[in-house]
Amino acid sequence: MKIAVLGNGTVGNGVLDIIEQQMKPACKDIEIAYLLIREGKPKTKPIMCDDINTILQDTSVDLVVEVMGGIEPAHTYILKALRMKKHVVSANKAVIAKYMKEFQECADENNVCFLYEASCGGGIPWLHNLFQAKRIDDIHEISGIFNGTTNYILDHMTKEQKQFDVILRRAQELGYAEKDPSADIDGIDIQNKLKISASIAFDSDIVQDFPTFGIRTIHKNDIAYFTSLHKCVKLMAVAKKQDDRYGAAVEPLLYDADAMESSISENFNLACLNGTTIGDCKFYGQGAGKLPTANAVVQDIIDILYQLPKPEISLSKNLRHDTSLVKGVYIVRTNNKECRQILEDFYDREERFQGYSYIWTKCISAYQMHQFIKQIMDKDAGAFMARIHEVTK
Ligand code: NDP
Ligand code: HSE
């Protein structure tokens, strides 16, 4: 099968490495005919091409791999490729979270496949297993550590007691971070992955933004305070479904030091589901990086090459966003003197640790707490908050 790879970056080169250097039989049947680069960039390999139309009009190309990132022109190129009856495999969660339904409908109309395993959980076969679980179960909840960059930062801030910026630079050098790392550290990348995963899990086109708070303002003192409470902080995605309602949030969560989530180190991810008969099921692996991500891309290509059954996807359920489904007790580090008044009845107590003030709330919905933290940050842009994870059984 002839394929074209759009994007000569980290993941694109990983795809080339796996297909060109590995001698497994499946990879031998895949030929990379084109590698799309930007116009004006030097063509250092014979397969390099800077005109998307050359690729789209070549009828011998059966499949296009989109690993350029961003919204445009990725959105346009994916649609054009599908309309030219080419299968599309993408790792680009930003564009998929936004246009998943449109891509799926276009692929169905043109009787081709649109697959995106690498978009959530990097090298973990997460979406594959989510589809598998859904063949039998209703999925009630999904959650996880869905961002390698932020997990790497939190892990190394804890291990090395270094500040945020130092470790972020290293995550960028290692190829984990997005081109603009704000997407990682502000939780947008996780929000995109949660939209894709929750849409699949709950059979609904979840495009609406939900409460999202990242780790941009975390301080090494916060980590020391959480450690003194025997807690470990992780940036988590959570989505729950009850009847015809769903709730979702992306925010730092505090886990007991011996919880499975606390043991996830480096750029590893953990993707969890809870289904009717299977109960809790967790998947662990490399969530970012050249070869693990390319592995997931190549797995999709092989599924299409071998004409394996397409995953059953329906985005037809009309679920209502219920802002009260995700809730808990939060700890807020702030020097905003009005914090207590802002929190009103949800204020519980204050603790001092190494000269910093940590405010504990009563149980509050994520939706309301995220409104409050915006008000708190109007006067203290460096404030941080995390919710205490509670085991619900
Ligand atoms: P990179 O920035 O390393 O690579 C993207 C490449 O695409 C760059 O070479 C870029 O060129 C090129 N490109 C962008 N726009 C165009 C265009 N219009 N025409 C031609 N080439 C273009 O990103 P990654 O490889 O890291 O990521 C690719 C995608 O995979 C993203 O959507 C990302 O979110 C996703 N992903 C990445 C993972 C990772 O670990 N890196 C893991 C999972 C998913 P230029 O450099 O000139 O901009
Ligand atoms: N920047 C992303 C991360 C890449 O760190 O998880 C994988 O999606």
C-alpha cells in the first residue's frame, strides 16, 4: 500500500523510521511515496514534496497520514484526502477534537477509514481498548493522565525539587511538548484528548469546553506541601456519564502517595475506564514521544492495510452537560486576601506551610470552583489549585 506522510516533524519521522527500518512483514507492505514538507524547505529526500495537490491527485496513494498539527490546513487536507477516497490516519488531537464528527461522516460517505489512535495516550492502545470495552459495556467514567509533558514536569519537579520552567525546557527538548507548550501546561491538549475519548465512550459529539485548569502556576513549594500531606499531584482528565447527562473536567488532582496514579512517572500516561461488567480497567504506557506515537500511527495503517473491521462509532446521543457531576474538596494556594470572601460558604480552613497560605474548601463542583479561581487569579495571577481525589465506591 502506498502512503503519504504530511509533516516532517517528530511523529512524521517516527513513522518513517518504523516503516523504513523495521523488517516486520506488515511494514514491508507499506511504501512511503511522499513526505509533505513546507514550501521553500530544502528537499533532502527523494520522497519529499511541497505540494499537497500532487499527493491528493496521485491515485496510487491509498492512505494519508496527517502529522502536521494545528487546525488549518490540517482540517482542509484531511477532508480533501477523504473526499479523494484516501484513508486518513492522524495524531492531531486538536483538529480531531474540533471536527471529529465531520471527519467521520466524510469518511463514511466515501467508504474509507479515518483512524486516530495516536491522538489520545500516545503509544497506548487506548482508543482500541475503549472501542473493545464498548462492544459489551456501557462506559460510566473515563479518566487519566493524558499528557506526557505535564506528567514529566510534575514528576521531575517532585524528584529534583526544581522549578517548573527548568523542567518544561527539558520536556520540550525531549520532543514531548506541543509546538506551543501552553497547550500542554494549560490543559488544552488534555481537554482535546478527553473530548475525543468521551465522545467515543458516551456515543456523543462532545465539543463543548469544560472546566480546565493546568499547572502553569505550580510552585515547588506546592509540591512540598502536598508531599507533607502524603499526596501526589497529577494533571488529570475526568469525564462521567449518568443517564442522559455528562460532566467533565481537566485539573490537578491530589492522590494518596500509594495510589496507582501517583506511581506514573516520566512522560508515561494512564488511561482508565469504568464499564458495566468490566468495572475499572487501566492502560499504561508512553504517552508521547517520537517512536511510541509513531507506533500507534503505524498500527492504524496496518489495520487498514489488513482491512480489519472498522471500530463502531456513533456520535448520535444528545447528552446534557451537567456541571454538578464532577466535584470535591480543593486546596488553593493564594495571597489574594479576598479569597475567603470569594469562596463564601465553600471556605473551610486555612493552613500555613513554609510561609505560603493554603485554603481548603468544602465540597464544591468543579464548575463553580473554576469560576472562583478566575476571580482569585484576577488579583493573584500566580495562584494554584488542586482537588483532592476521593475514592468513590
Ligand atoms: P512537529 O512540530 O515536530 O512536526 C510537525 C511538522 O509538520 C513540522 O515539520 C512542520 O513544519 C510540519 N508542518 C506544519 N504545517 C505544515 C504545512 N502546512 N505543510 C507542510 N508541513 C507542515 O510536531 P509533532 O510531530 O510532535 O506532532 C505532530 C502531530 O502529532 C501534532 O498534531 C501533535 O499534537 C500530535 N502528537 C504528537 C505527539 C508527540 O509526542 N510529539 C504525541 C501524540 C500526538 P515546521 O517545523 O516548518 O512548522
Ligand atoms: N504534547 C503531548 C503530550 C504529546 O505531552 O502528551 C502527546 O499527545
